[in-house]
Amino acid sequence: MLVAAAVCPCPPLLVPQVAAGAADELADARTACSDALAVLAAARPDRLVVVGPGGPEGAEEYAEGARGTFRGFGVALDVRLGPGESGTGEPDAAGLPASLAVAGWLLDHVAWGAAPVRGLAVGEGLPAGRCLETGRELAAGPERVALLVMGDGSACRTLKAPGYLDERAAGFDGAAARALAAADTAALAAIDAGLAYELQAAGRAPWQVLAGAAEGAGLAGRLLYEDAPYGVGYFVAAWS
């Protein structure tokens, strides 16, 4: 059963070493992420599942200790997904996708030790129905499960955004923010996958996995952070 969830953005710029001189620009987002992770720890889960966007389709699992790296962003920084004993030696170029590597950094940043960790990267093209079913499977059974859900909103909020300006982006992000704030699983499940793709909203599939996992869980939501630096919608929410 799902006992808590945290929603965090997943840009590599969230990691101070990657952001370098611009690190302070996402300081509030980092603080909010730490607060959301504290909610997960307080729920005393038996297991933490980190869900983030991965390849174009399908889903891929990662064990605790799986390795990730930010060397592709020009920083000699390697991370693990939780404190597992695997992942020794040189980083594997085919390791964690960027979203789970950011999650690994966040978990290390708060010295996570509340529960074992595993990762799940879901394809950005995964249909809503499969996302919802994946979430239901994660929450099935008596085990107390917490989710750390990584994903960004639209990337089309300004002229300088990665996807340029799209007038639909603000409305899309506003609806997502309201759903995350209210723990509204029906609203998350109803997100238009085609529109999300056009707006480059990488969080759509992970959010819909969350929607499936949280069905009937009776969790209440809080939105801890909402902004669109760099023209990309970022949200931090805690459900408990």
C-alpha cells in the first residue's frame, strides 16, 4: 500500500555541482525537495521506489546501489541510487537515466536511510493506461511503499525555454500544479499524453504512475514549490 509520495523536478541543474555559478537559482527547489523527502521518511515505509522518466517507451527497473553519473554534463560527479553495495568501480555509461541520477543525488543529500530503495524509469511515451497499471502494481500488497516521483512540467513557458514559447504551457502547468497540490489522482490520470509530448513535459508518465499507486490511498497533498525558471515548469509536492 502507498503510504506517502514526494514529487520533485529532475533537471541536472538541481545538483549544485552541475549548476556551478547558477546553483543559487534553484536553492529553494532543493530545500523543498529535502522537505518532501522528510515526509517520506516520517511515513516509515518498508520500501522506497523512485520513479522517473527514462527512454521513449517501456519501463526499466534499477536495483539499490545502481550507478549514475553527471560526467556527461561536464562534472566529475558520480552517484548511486540509495546506499546499496553495488556500483563499485568506474561509472557505467549505460547506468541510471538522468532523472534517477538526480534522485540519487537528492537521497544522498538528505542521507536517506529510512528504507531500501529501487528505481523505475518509465518511457515518456508510455500510454496512460499502462502508467496507471504500473502504479497499481507498485502499491499492491501489504508492504508500506513510498514513492519519489521525478519529473518536470512543460518546457515551453518562455521564448528562451528549451521548447520555445507555447501559449498552452502555462495552463498545462497550472492544471498539473493543482492536481499535485490536491493529490487529485483522477486529474493526473486524465493528463493528455499528446499535449504533454508537444509541451515536452517529462513528468507526465511518472505522475500517472503515481496516480495509479495512490488510487484509494486517501493521501492528502501539499504543493511545496512551483516555479518556471529557464522556462520549464518545476513542482515539488508531498502526499501523506
